[in-house]
Amino acid sequence: MPTFAVELDFAGLLVEVRLNDVRVYRDSSGVPRIREDRVNHWIVPGPNLLEVWLGIPNGAEGEKADEPSFELEWFAWESSGSTRRDAERVAGYRYRQELQLPTGEMRRVWDASLEPARNFGEWAWQRADGDPLEAVDRAGIVQLLQRLHDGVSNRNITTVRKTLNIQNEEMARAFGLDARDRDTGQRAFLEKCVAAPRWRLEPLRPDELEFHSQAGGRLVFVTDKNGLPPVRGVSGSTTFDLPCGFSRLGGAWTIVR
């Protein structure tokens, strides 16, 4: 089972990494970070376009500002669980200090087109309609979010699982898991969250939602005004949130990521 991962090490920059016009990671804080994002669920058959967008944060001058730096490496390996074996460096990019970047915004500074020897087949979002979002589309997405929110609020985990059926199947396929096992694990986690003596679900505020179209409009990610998942909560010391990546399939909105 192949695993594809993008590793980032950066400081003092606005950062966005895209794979096939889907935002894999974005950070506008400018603070130093080291992270790894596994991207199997964004790998498509044929060429895959990886892009790096960088910029200078506002107010990044002065002695306390971090020296701008950025390094990306794309690795692939045959995995057993989460263990790497014979990881292969597929591509990489390192920021050069002489590169002129805009302040307060980002521009594309690097891209690479790669065609992995193995992929995971076609995803539902690739077949989705890519028309511009209209008011009726936003209403349909909000209705689906409300169904998720009500399901958790009412401890109706069956409704939640049915709403996430495509997302669960495709994420299982992407990472070599049995869809039934993944569904069982997700159900057990959510049931534990809502059964805790102290738990809280954040209210859903439709008027404060932000809609982010990606992949030519075939994917829409939804956040609240602070960039957080709109269906989220806390149970004891555990925080939880539900997926919020939507595609329009056959005229109906569905959660796919």
C-alpha cells in the first residue's frame, strides 16, 4: 500500500501548498512550523500538480521577525500501518532568500507535475459539477451541515454515519483500510464523545460560514469566520470535529472529505 506525504519546515512566511488545485495546507501566522501531511486522498490517476505559494506576512520587519525559510519534500513509501519502509524522495523545493515575494499576500513560486506509478482510482469529487456557487448551493450545504450538527446534538450517530458514507469509504480506500472497520471506529469515537458526563457542541451559525471553492469549483470547504470546522465540540479533554468538504454529485451536495 503506497503512502504519499508532504513534509514542510518553514518560518517567517505565508504558506500555502496545493495538490491538484486542492489546498493541502495553509498557514498565515508566519511562526516556525514543522509538519507532515499525508495526501493519498488527493492523488489522482495521471499527472498530479503540486504547487507552493509563499508571501511575506504583514509586519514582518524588525529584530523579532523570524528569518524567512521554507523547505518542502514529497516522500512516497510502502507503508504498514504508519511505519515507513524505504521512503523515496519524489520531489522537493527550498526557498531562496533572493526571491522577491509580495507582502500580505502569496504568489506561486514553484510547481512540479508528477505521475505516481500507483494511485487509488477516481474520486467522487473528480466527477463533481464545477459550476459557480449560488445562493441555492449555499443553502443546500448549510442544510447538510445542519443535519450533521443535529445528529451529534441528538446523539443520533447513525444519522451522522449515513451522512458521511462517501467520505468514509474514500478515506478508507486512500489509506488501505477496511471501510467497515473505519466506520466502526468513527462510530465508537463519536458515541464515546457524546456519552461523556461533560461535553459541548459549538452552535452552528449559518450567517458566519465561509465557503472556499477549490479544484475548479468541484470541491467546497466550509469554515466558520475563524477558519475552524463549523461542526465541532469538546468532550472532557478531547476535541472533535466533523468533515466539511462538499461536492455536488448528480445535482445534490454530498460530503466527500
